[in-house]
Amino acid sequence: MKKLLILLLVCNFVSCKKEITIAQIDQPTPNYTFKNILNSEQQEISISDFKGKTVILEFWATWCGPCIPAMKKLDSLQKTFKDELEVITISSESKERLNKFIKSSNTSLRIAIDTTHRNHFKYKTIPHSIVIDKNGIVRAITNPENLSKEVISNLIKNNEIDLPIKDDFYVDPTLKVTTIKEEATKDYRIILKNYDQTKRGGYKYFKNTENQTNGIEMWNSPIPRMYQTLLAVSSPNRIVFKDGLSYDDFPYKKEHQYNFTIETSENYSNTWRQLGIDFLNKQFDVNGKISTENMICYVLKNDTNSLKESTSEAPEYMFRGTVLKTKKIKMSQLTEYIENFTSIPVLDKTNLKGLYDIELEWQAEKPKSLHTELKKYGLKLEKSSQKLPVSVLEIYRKK
């Protein structure tokens, strides 16, 4: 009897393990239950409840730039196909933040607050879409930009779909990382490599024993992005292409992305950026430099002169999308933050020279809310009536 009991427990354990599945194309979807639903009369939703319907699972966040237009598109699809389609959107943000999005966007989509779904739905980046047919089979794992009325209609009527796959974990065994160029002396090392599929885009600074920045490592960056980072240009809004060049010449494709490392001794503590620029200028047919261009801009102004200087003990700087929490920052840091969300440069015309505590929480889907937040500090953001001189990164062909 004891042996039989142990055997039954083992079988039950194995059976339970088999039920924990991961969403894969052409396989039954995990029967997951979302238990905290907003914008709906239902408090819980199980995927199995929608057998007989096409289902889209959309993983997103309010701070994710591409997610906002994706949510608008999905809302439109839901209204178009009505009972034939079920869109479930999933975010790990707070109920308060998501309710603000629902109110400001007037979305009809149901939003699930969930933090444990990644055991079944694997991804690294958002937005992330999973399309499930009426039989409960995963038919696509893709970007929401690939979803359209034609795609959904074809799936509903003909059970057919063919979309690009978004696989954040795929590793191509034929794609090797090689060193393109390397320079090393007793005072510095510089390495340029091709695309590395095991890394995401980004960068980190190196610090020496005196806590001084003495270099940088960049991952999977196209040429303009490397120059922008090395020259500390605040945003892509300040990149100007010359000699017939454009962003189309530097697409975010593997063959146009590089990994770059520069680390120096104290002898280059003030010039390591230029050392890196000189290295890149020798390697590529296009070069970059700082210049001045007259452009239409947003201008940040001190509207009421009511902002008081910080009395905080130490500086702080944290932002996640449309939430900014800072202490002891310069106005130039605030304009750099704002420029992340604009299509043109933002200039500081406040004439405020001190350090300030600024906290903003606004909605990307409701741009006017940023102006409301700035107004709390006596600040005003407006578009310039004429072109103003702006420090820019100029990308040009090497002569």
C-alpha cells in the first residue's frame, strides 16, 4: 500500500508538471487564468473560456512607446470583429496607473494585471502579441504591428495565418561574433565587433578607482547611435544627416549593428570620448561630429518663477517611461528627459541655474497631461515660433 501511494504521488506530480506548458506556435495554448481584470465585469478570465473565438493576448505597459499605438489598433480590431474576437491585454503595472490609462484613452479593451504569466508566455521585450485560433491553438507569436483586419479576418474565416515570428530567445548557431578592429596600448583598449545576438541594445559606462568615467561599452548599436552615445547627444532628434544620407542607410538589422568597447587610463580621463570618435572615424565611410543647426524646437520656460531649489541631501534620478522621480537635478536634465517623448529638440530657456526636485507622472496617451505636470512647478513647454540654434550630431560621408 505504501509503495502504491508513493507511485500515485509521483504520477500525480509528473502529470502536474506536464500541465505547465509554454506557448508555442501550432501547439495548444496554456490554459492560464488571469485573476485581476480591469475594464470588465469579469474579475477572472481563463483562456479556455474562449474556445470557438479567435483570441489575441497582448503583453504591454503604459511606459512602452510602441505599446500605445498598438493598443489603439487592437481596440479597433476588437470593435470591428466584436464577438468573433477576444483581445486580452496584460500588464504588470499598478491598478492605479492602469485605471488612469483606461480613463484617458477611453479604451474598450480588458486589461489584466498579472506578474506570473511569464512561466507560460516567454518574451523579453514588449509589445508582444500571441494569436490563438478558435480551436485554442497558438497560430502566431509576433509584433502587434503585423496584425491587421485582413490578417484576423483570414484567420477567422479560413483558419490561415502567416506572420513574422517574434522569438526573443532564438539563437542562430551560424551567427558568430568576430572582432572587426582592435587597438590596445598601456593607456587604452578599443574593440569593435559585429552584432551579438546574445545581447540587447544598450550601453554601460566604465569607472576607474576614483569613480571617474573612463570608457563605455555599447551593444548592438548602428553607426549613428554609437556616435550619439560617444558624443553625449541627448536624443535622435538632434541627429542631422548630410550628403544624401538618412536613417534608411542605417536600419536596425543585424548587419548594421555593432558592439563597441573603449576603456582608458587616467591619462585619457577627459578625452576618452574623442579617442573613441577618432577610432570610429577611421573604420567607417561615414563620420560624425558636433555642429550647430537652426531648428524648430520645444522650449521649456519658467512661467511663474515659483520653483524652489532643492534641499535634498543627495541627488536621485529614476524614470520609467512617463514616471520621473528626481532630486537635485539641473533643468538641462529635465529637458533631456522630455525630449525622449518628442519628435523635435527641447531647449532649456528657464534661466534656472540651480538644482531642483522634480516628480512627473503623466500619460503618453494623453500628451496634455505632461503640460499639467510641468505646470505644478511653474514650468511651461511650448513650440518655438522660429528656428533656433541647436547643438546636433552631424552624420556625413567621409571625404
